[in-house]
Amino acid sequence: MAEQNQNKGNQIDIELSEEVADGTYSNLAIISHSSSEFIVDFVRMMPGIPKAKVKQRIILSPQHAKRLMRALGENIQKYEANFGDIEEQEQFPSFPMNFGPTGEA
């Protein structure tokens, strides 16, 4: 019984609201840093629209940023082991990214 109580002490109860669970789509991330923090701005760019909006900003300590980098790398390896290599574009698109023809109303 003592082991169960010790294990419960190491667990974190994380709450996920419906609004957050819906997620936020991003097709661009801009990363900047200072000596004390990393800032990741998640941006959504839409086809034919030259203006984009930051949808979420996450501010991390350098230690958390490094842990995130490692965790993301491990998850990419697991993904590719299950589903195959993720194909990358040889060159990143220049800004502004053009997703196709501009729609007119």
C-alpha cells in the first residue's frame, strides 16, 4: 500500500478544458529567445492572404525548451517507425508563402 501512495505522489492531475482540447491549427512556428526564455509563436497562414496571425504564444525556460526538443525528437522517431519517414521539402518557401489563387467574392 505504501508503494501505491508513493506512486500517486509522483503523478500530476492535468485538466484539459474543451476549448483547449479542440486545439489550434498552425502551419508556421517562429522561435526567438533571450538569455532567460524561449518564445514560440504559432502562426496560421491562409491561402492567398498576405497577412497572418499569431494564434498561440508559448514562453518556455531554456531547460523546458531543451526538454521539449528532446521529447519532440523522440516522438518523431516513434511516428516514423510506425508510419514511415516524414518527407521534407528541399527548400523552405520564401515569405510570404503563396498557397494558391486568391479567391474573390
